[in-house]
Amino acid sequence: MIRVYSKEDCAKCKNLKSILEGKGLDFEYIEDKKQLMIVASKARIMSAPVIEYQEKVYSMDDFLKVIA
């Protein structure tokens, strides 16, 4: 399962959501700043969105390479 941690009014987050929907991938979209900060800080990722996939955590750019 793909989990996308996002925040309100995040253009990159909404863009990623559109990409995943366009590819027909199942994902959970979590718009919670507190959860985003917890996951991001553990992975040392400094910008939203943060993606969990197959027990790994990715920035948006790295994740797009994985699903390309």
C-alpha cells in the first residue's frame, strides 16, 4: 500500500495525488501535518509530500523514479 503524507494547500501533494490516480494506483492520502512531520523527520525529508511504500520512505522525486 502506498501512503502519501501531505499538508493543506500543498501543490506538490495534489500533483502527486493526480499522478497516482492517473496511473490507477491504490493509495492512502493522509492530510495531517503532525503525522507528516513525524514521518518526514525520521526519514530526514524536508518537504512534503512524503511517501511510504514497501516499508521505505521517499521524497516525491525519489518515489516517482520508483514507480516510473
